[in-house]
Amino acid sequence: MSASSATAVSASPPAAGRLAAGAGLALALAPLAMALASRSLPAVLAAALLLGAGSAWLSDAPGPMRRAWWTSARRGAALAFAGLLALLGLSAARAGFAGYGEATFCAALAAAAVLVLPPVLPRWTMAALAAGMIAALGLIAYELSTGLAARHALGLRPNSFIFNRPVVVCVLLLWPVGLALMGGPPRHRALGLALAATVVAVAGLSESGSATFGLAIGAAAAAFAFAAPRLAVRLAMVATIAGFALAPVAGAVADRLLPERVHQAYAESNTRARIEIWRDFGATIPFAPVLGHGFNITRAMADHPVAGQVPPERARLLGAGHPHNAVLQVWVELGAAGALAALAGCLAVLGVIGRTSRRGVALRLAAYATIFSIAYVSHGAWQGWWIAAIGLVAVLFRSGAPSGAGEMR
């Protein structure tokens, strides 16, 4: 938290301080809530936002933050994503509003949290969140190593894959929390190292291949950015453009390039089936290349008329629920128009990242690379918990680390 933010909180009335503490505690409990109920993050973030908004109302803390946030670079990102949301609305009006409320509510929730929470969260929020992450990951490790003993005892669904979501969230949060703790006193740095070790260990123990993949990509991005921050941002932009450009043919490209050892290493993640899903959904794009087939239509693509237009061998997995590739999902549902809007937003975010210090670039770029890589191989684009997780990452980067203003060195 910046000095001005800390001063605003410390000078607040007692009620504002208590509300701010409640917001910090809600965020600290978010990982544990996800471990117990894997879709609970939007509700937790909403609770933190309400408490934080109450604190801000009493202390008038958000005013300077709003003025500092609306810089030219961040304005570009905000306008690009606003354009994408507008396109979502038009597409939903054409294809139906199933899932639209969840996606737009969580996007609005995330945006409001980024504006309101950073100046009011207490200093101890990051350390408490790290402790909450370690507790949640410890619970997950216990469950996975004992064959879900607690879930069996409580009569809950004994499905180990339900822990994939909280593990992914902890992987995402590692970067902003780690940035805050590494810049603190020795005990915070020790906590940061313990957190990193726990995240790596439990991600490897879990069934989430996307979590380990995203963690590896993020770590590589951080290492490269520490050595050459400007070049790393430029390469990330090139990789993002390539990812969007290749998404319609991602299945064919992956089928040709991925060696057998990769399929064997990620056998639990069903990489072969995932590639076939990409190929099947990619085959539908030429039938609606500009505006796509409609928002969230991929949830029932097997029943869409286009399923009868593609070659039969490319219609077998259109009932998968979504393409398991968020960029491909944007192409299928929103066409080239949606892909360009999303790409513009991603490039604007990278522009914001490039304005920070060397350490700021490294860990922010690690978070971006982790999010993009996981989105590219895994979750549906409009899932509420996923949107809320990205919003929480943005909140924490603005709350728990120095502003990073100044040129990269």
C-alpha cells in the first residue's frame, strides 16, 4: 500500500477502520472459502467491496486513487474492455442471455473493487492473505493425500477435481502477494518464500495441469523480465498477438507441434481430447467470422445449426461445454470483432505493466503470462470465479506494492 493510502486509512474514523479491517479479513479468507466452495470467490469479493466501500465513504479515501488510476494507459485498457462488454451485450441480445448476468456482474464487481479497495485495505492484508493461502493449500494437500477423507466423512462429493479452481486462484495470487511480501521486513520475505514453496508443491500434487502450466510460464516470464524488462514486455505483446491470430487453428497447430512426451506428461489433463476440442470449435469460425455465433453459444454448440454444417469428423466434441481456450471461445462467439477488442485490451494492459519498475514489470508480467496461458488451455471465458480472480489480482497489485512509478532500470 502506498504511503498516501496508509495515511488515509490511519486518519479515518474508527468505524471506517473497522470496515477496512473487515475488507482485509474477507480477502484473507478468500482462498479458504474457495477450498471449501470452489465458486465462492465472487461472493467473497463482493463482501470485501461492500466493506471497503463503507470505509471509503467514511474516510473519502478513493478520491485520490480514482484520479491516479485514470491515466492514459489505463484509460486505453478500460475503454477496450468496455468495448468488449458492449459487444457481449449485443451478442447476448442476438443469441440469448444465458450466462450473461454472471459474466457482466463479476466484471463490474472486479472493476469496482479495483477502484475502491486499494486505498482502504490495511497494511496487514497481504500477510494475512498469504497465511490464508497456505491454510487453504494445506487443506487441499491433506484431502488429496488422504483420498478426500474429510469430504467422505462429511458426505460431500468425493471429486478431487473440485480443488483445481482454488489451486488456480492461489497460483494467480502468488505474484501480487509475493511482490508485496518480498518488499517487506524479513519475516514477510520468509512468509513469501514459504508461500511460493507451498503453491509449487500443491499445484504439482493437484490434478490441475493448467495450474502447473501457468505457474511454469509465469516463472519463466518473471525470470526473463528481471533480466530484460523492456524486451520481455515487447515479446509478451508479440506472443499475445500470435495467440489471438493462431487461436482459430490452435488445434491443428498443437496437433502438429506437440511431441508425444508432452501428452504423456499431461495425460491427466487429457491433452489429446483438448486438441480435438480446439479443432472442432475452430471449424465453426468460418461460418460466422466477423461477429461470431453469439455470446456463450458454445455451451450448447452441438445443438447449434452450425454443427450440421461442419464436416462430421469435426462435430464430435462440440458438446464439450466450451472450447477450453478462452481466446478461441471469443473467436467462436464474438468473431473477429470480439477478438480484436479483447486483443486491444490485453495490449493496453501490457502497456500499463511496461510503465512500472523492474521488479514491478517482472511480477506483473508473470501474473499476466500465468493468466493468459491458463486461459488459453483451460477454463471457460465467462466463468464468474475466473473473472473475479483476475479482478482480485488487479486489486492486490494496486494495494500491496509500491506504485512502481518511474522508468525501468
